[in-house]
Amino acid sequence: MKLTPLQRRAERRNRNKTMLDMNLVSLIDVFTILIFFLLSNSGGVETLPSPKAVKLPESVAQTPPRDTVVVVVSAQEISVDGRRVATVADVLAASGDLIAPLKEELDLLANRQVIRKENEAQSKRLTIMGDKDIPYRLLRKIMVTSASANFSDVSFAVRQRVES
């Protein structure tokens, strides 16, 4: 028995209608539970990403980290928010306390537009993630440079010491 194209289309439509019968209530329940789980766990613990090249000093401080501009100082280089700005050897060899490439990068970040007025004070916060073996001269130069770029609230990233 030969079917016309119109009859074949009607037969295919009837065959595919049975496959569309799906219960979405259980799927919506799963997504609702997933959303509540993600929302409840998203604001729990704040950590700063720590490069393997930087060994942070230990501390018993209880203050949680804040979302700030992060200056990472390893044994070889200085980077701001993941962008390499200078090498430690060049900075230590230079005379004076101001690190020009770091100042340029911090000035660029300090001039970013703040959307909400209440977040303006938070935009001037800086966290220094310095290796525990870096010399104080280098740390002093970084702090002088950040102060000259109007970053007034400077914090140091540390690893929390486990009390035994």
C-alpha cells in the first residue's frame, strides 16, 4: 500500500506526538534544589588564589580575605591581578623607592569607574601576597608605590596557622 506524501507526514506527526509526553514537575524540583544548594554555598568561604611560587607566611589572624586588587610577589617577579609588571631583580637593583611599572598598573586600576558610590572606599584596597622569604626592602618599595597610587588600605595575605 503506497502512501501519499500528505499521509506520510500525518503518520510521522502522530508517531512523534507520543514521544513528547514528559513530566516536567520532577525536573523543576531538581533545578529548584540545585539553585538553593548553589546559593547557600556560594558565600561561605573566601580564599585568595595562591600561586605555587609564593609561600605565604603563617599567622593566627582570623580576618577573612576581601575582594581587592592583589599584588603577588614571588622570588622572581611582581604581578598585579595576574599580569606581570616587573622582575624582583630589576626592582632591587633600582635606586629609589618607587617602582614605575607597578605604579602605572596601580594607577590604571585606581582610575577604574566605580558603579556604586558606597563601593568607592573598597576600590582603594590592596592585598600583597608576598613570599615569606622576600627582603623587607622589596616589601617597603611595594608599599611606598601602592601608597603613591592612592591605595590607602593595604593588607598582607597569610596562611592561617593550624592551632594544635
